[in-house]
Amino acid sequence: MNPIFDTARARIAALSGHFIDGAWREGTGATIPVLDPARETAIGAIAAGGAEEVDQAVRAARHAFDAPSWSAMPAAERERLLLRLADLVEENRDELAAMETIDNGMPYGVSRMMAVGSAISAIRYHAGWPRRLTGETVPMSVPGNWHGYTTHEALGVAALIVPWNAPFAITCTKVSAALAAGCTVVLKPAELAPMSGLRLAELAAQAGFPAGVVNVVTGTGAEAGAALVAHPGIDKISFTGSTATGKAILHQSVGDLKRVSLELGGKSASIVFPDADLARAIPAVAMGIFGNSGQVCAAGSRLFLHEAIFDRFIEGLVAFTQNLRVGPGTEEGIALGPLISAPQRDKVMAYIEAGKAEGATLITGGDAPSGPGYFVNPTIFVDADPSMSIVREEIFGPVLSVMKFGDDDLDALAARANDSIYGLSAYVWTAHLANAHAMAKKLRSGSVKINGSGMEFALPFGGFRQSGLGREHGRHGVEAFTEVKSVMVGW
């Protein structure tokens, strides 16, 4: 086994406590064990923070926000600090990827490329924004002589609540966007995969961010997360996670009208037209749902195949899927790691049983490998229809539901794809330019990808309907951490 995993395990074992005001503080109460989901063994423990630790972190973040060392810092210096942080992440790329593999379960190659590679890209992208957050000069129409302009001003203290499915990439995206806008942050990592977030705090301090600008409080969502959302010193909440929790956060924010961004669930459609390049589409569709063991909010979990290519596509899809190796992400050649926990595995297996009971036809997978680890084999159902729970509900596991379409008009096809409470992502495979643009216009989704997939940090990411509020990435993602101020100067 690669010796980097020994280094990563030692790093994980040494991380404990909360990072507040530039220093580590041991927890005062119980601890929460953190498990390796591939082996079901403890790899470390985190402090079970609550209202007291959250209050300390928020006060530290407020003090740092008001201090000249941050509030008066030139934009170019914020840019330099973010670029330095990206460099440190890159220097520690192998260790961070190994930590993510041990903590989250994703295969090491995926972790190195997707989790840490995306994190580096996100930080460097956001590093360019401090010097580009410009307002506009506005022509005035009121009587007299006036000069009118707008500015973007940092909101203040941002609460960043991160999920367990891609913890390091999402953490770095949120943290770097908030810092680029001039906010200070209190991060609450997911208790199921918190270790890379704690390591990022060390790297932020090493990069030279002033004490209190980046704070981390660990604990459960019910205790630390709820205390953070309720704290009156929080100006902005950025949450990625389940739709149910997002709704609860939105409800909680009403009292003091905190600014809220929510990136929530999805049940994304993939549509394959008969003229699609199947050699590209088949593996992409497969990994679009099975990548990260289906624990991706934008996973293409509903597949619509044209009847003319249905049998050929399914044959290739099953063959590709059956060649995917499932196992611990620390091993060579593994394509799919474990699910994050026993409850998540049990939830996915319950959906598979429901799919069988509701009349869908299971053509591959549907079971779990024997031995330790929270694994589920990649699963494909055909003969699915919109009444089934496997089609309606977000499973967050490696389960694909396949449906057939004929020479429907595009409006009818789009209506089928849009028949969901969600609207996060959609995928279209076609060589026909008119179909590509027409479907992109008709699909009610925050992002539409034609003939491929991937994450571009210059483009905004977020969802329609119950997939969330607001956007991350791009100008929109940084401006979400600001307020717009209008200024009128008369003479």
C-alpha cells in the first residue's frame, strides 16, 4: 500500500479540537468517533462542539472582520493570501487526497484529481475576485447634479456548513469565495467526514490569514450546526446538504433575515438521442451516476434513452458497469468506494428493494459485497416509470433508473425530464445542434451539460425548485457573500 496513507492516518489521528481565533482549542465535552467507511474502523475523533464553541468562533470572526488587519487589507493582499493557500494545498496534495480517501471512502485517484484538484482550482479562481468585485456608475435622472454608483461590500461573518460527500472540494470552494468577498468564516464540517476541513484550517494559518478570519467548529448538525444557524452574530449562511435540512435552515433564518444560500438535492435527468456518440456517452452516463458511489447531488440518476438505441446502449452500459471494481479506495484499480455510513448503505438498499417491489426490472447490481465496509454494487433498473420511488426520490447512491422515449416532440420529452421536485443539473447527448440548444432552453435545471460533464468554477452552480437557493461559483458565487450599496453624491 502507498506509504502516503500511513502519513495521512497519522495526520488524522493528530487532528482534534476546534480552530478558533488562530489557535486550537480542545473540546470540553464528549467526542465523536470518525470511521473509515471502507473498513468500519475508527480513524480518529472530533470534539462535539455546541453553542459555547460556536459563540467563541463567531465572536472571533466578528472581531477579525472589524479589525483593520482584515477590513482594510488591500484587495491584492487578499489575492496573495488565497494564492498562497492554493499553493499549500497543492504542495500537500497527496496527503490531503489520502486523508479524504480514508475519511470519506472515495478512491485515491478520484480524491487526488477531483477532491483536491477541484479545491486547488476553486481557490485559484476565487483568488482573482478581490480585485474584480466592482460596482457600476449609473446615469442619474433626479433633478440636480448627481454622481451615482454602486459597490459590493462584504456581508460580515459567514457560516459555512459542508456535507460529507465531497468535503474538501466543497469546503475550499465556500471558504475561498467568502474570503475573496472579504467575509470572515466559521466552518462546520460534516461529522462523518470532517478531517480535511480541520487540515485546511492549519494550512490557512500557515498561509498567513489573520487570526479569526478562518474558524472551524466540529460537532453534529443538531448541536453545532443548529447553534451556528441560530447565532445572531452570523450574517450569511452557506449550506450544502439535504433538502430537508435546507428547508429547516431557511425557516430558522426568518427571525433575523440572515442571508442564505442553499445547494440541496437533485434527481438529474440524462437524455440520450439516437445520434449521440455512444462510445463517449456510455462511460460518461455510467460514471455520471456511479462516480463517488452515487453520492453526488448532480448525479444523473434518471436516464432517458431513445428506443432506437435502447438495446445497444443498455448492453454497453451493463458491460461497462460490471467491469467497475468496488472496494477500499486505498487499493489500486478501484472505481467505486463505500458509501459513507451504515445508515446510508441501508437507505440505498431499501430503495433497491422498493424498486423491485414497484415493478422495475433489475438488470445488474442490487446487492452489496460481503465483508466489512459500507459498499453497494452499482445498480441499474429498466422499465422504470415516474410513479416509482427510485425515480421520484433522491437516493444518493449508485442506483440508475432507465426509461425509454420515442420520436416525442421536444416539449413532451422536456416535460418528462422536468417532472421532479428538483432542478439541479441535466445532461443531453446529441450531435444535433438544434436539439442541443432546444433542450438546454426547455430543461428546468440550474445547469445543462451537452455531450459531457464536469465542474467549471467560472460558471454559476445551483438549482431550480427544491434544489436550492442562490448560486455558487462564478461572479454570482462571490457576490453571494456581499451586499450591494448605492451611493449618490450631489453638488
